[in-house]
Amino acid sequence: MALLKWPKPGRNGTEPPADSGDGRMPLMEHLRELRNRLIIAMLGLLAGIVVGFIFFGPIWQFVSAPYCGLPQAQELRPGQCTMLILGVFDSFFVNLKVAAMFGLVVSSPVWLWQIWGFVTPGLYRNEKRYSILFIVLAVPLFLAGAALAYFVMDTGLSILLGFAPPGALTGITIDEYLSYALIMLIVFGISFELPLLMVFLNIIGVLPHALVAKHRRMVIFLMFVFGAVATPGGDPFTMIALALPMVLLFALAEGFMYLREKRRPKGEDFSHLSDDEASSLDDDTSPLGDVTPVGDPAPIDSRTTDTDPSK
């Protein structure tokens, strides 16, 4: 049998890594990368919170505008928008929540990029080309969800406060209003990212279009259920305002998945590849890399194998 030997380690990475032996990043390196990316994301959020504290006045006027435009906001003091502060520390927490809402929105490009940067090393080369497209779409989608939440808050609050019996005052506390606004912002912003997650799962081969098309009606139904459960008020208007854009984005995501699989070459099949394979998909090399035989075996002569004693 011919002897085989590995080439010397070089930049092409033909020799397996000495630390893992299977081409995977060690667990400790994963944890260090996760820690570093969390620190960067938290620093971006902290910077946004600091800016929110500095410009609290105009930010608060913008945040409170949906409620202050309602007739119920002027029942305690006619002509003036009034919200109650009931606790000693509520004033400080109001400033903190407003600054946190502002920081969450402003720093969304930072923490969304850190999330994608943590996922990208596990992708193949042909999948990494969607990295820029992901972040270009993720940030506007989150901001669009947050903007939609802001514009439907007044109608949602009007419906909810309209159930008050005649003669009852409908004053609310600042803490309740900010909790409602923060939940609306997060729910709408994250919900708008779900169709993008579907596209990502399709790109890496986890979610084929055929499976999505098969369960399309169930997915749309679950979106309306999610809209009813996730929205803090639970009123029909807010539920529909969340579910309809999600259905539209779902349709766009499904269309992208269909066109992508239709345009993909029939020979492009990666099902035979291992999840831990570190070599590039573009290289036409053997799994062992550049294997060099040491000495060729001598040709077998049929005459030397003949053991007939008569010859």
C-alpha cells in the first residue's frame, strides 16, 4: 500500500487545526467572541442611553405625543396633558425608560450587526455574500416596526381607554404608559425581523420554500394569533396593524425564497457536505487536501504469482 503524508501546514489550511482536529472553532473561542460582541452591543446601547438622558426634554415630548393627543389625557386638568407619578423613584425611572427606548432604537445598527457578525463565521462562502444585504434590510425593518408602533399607539390607547364607564376619570401613570410604549416598540420591531429570519434559514438550507408553501395558511393564521397575544393592549386594531404588515413581509420573503431556489443550478447540492467541513465550496479538492504518495507500488507481474511447480 502506498504511504500518504500531509503537506506542511500553510495558508491554504489543508492540515486540520491542532486544537480541534475537525475544523470547528473551539468552544472557548466561541465564548470569547460572544463576550466581545455583547460588550460592543452594550456599549452602543449605553451610548444611546446617555444621549437620551441629555436630550430627555424633546424626546419625552415626542414619546408622549400619542397619548397627549387623546381627549382622555386632559380630563384631570382641562387643556393640559396629564400623567401621574405615584412613587418616589418613578421620576428617575421615567428618565431611564425614555433614555432606554431612545438608545435601543438609535443603537439598533450596532447590536444587529453584532448579532449577524456572530453568526457569519458559521456560514459557507456562498452564504456570506448575503451579509451586507442582511444588515441593510435588518435595520430599516426594525425602524419601520418601531415607527408603525408609534403611529398606532394613539388609536390603540383610544380604544382601550374608551371602555371606561361613564363618569370615570381615565388618568394613567407615566410608568404604565412607558411600559406600554416600550413593549409596543420591541414587539413591532422584532416582529418585522421574522420574515428576514425566514430568508436566512432558507439561505443556509434549513427552511426550504416547499415547506413554507405547504404551511402557508397556518403561518398566516399564527401571525394573527401572535398579533393578538403579543400586543400589550390586545385590541383588534393593534392586532391587525401588526399582523397585516407581517403577512405582507412574509409574502415578500416567500417570493424571494421561491425565486432563489428556482434560479439555483440543479447541480448545486450541498447535502453531502458535513456541517464541520472547513474547506471552501469553490475548491475542487479531495477531503484529505493535497495528498502526495511516497513511492509508487511496483507493478504486479502475473508470472511471479504463478506457483505451479511444473513450470
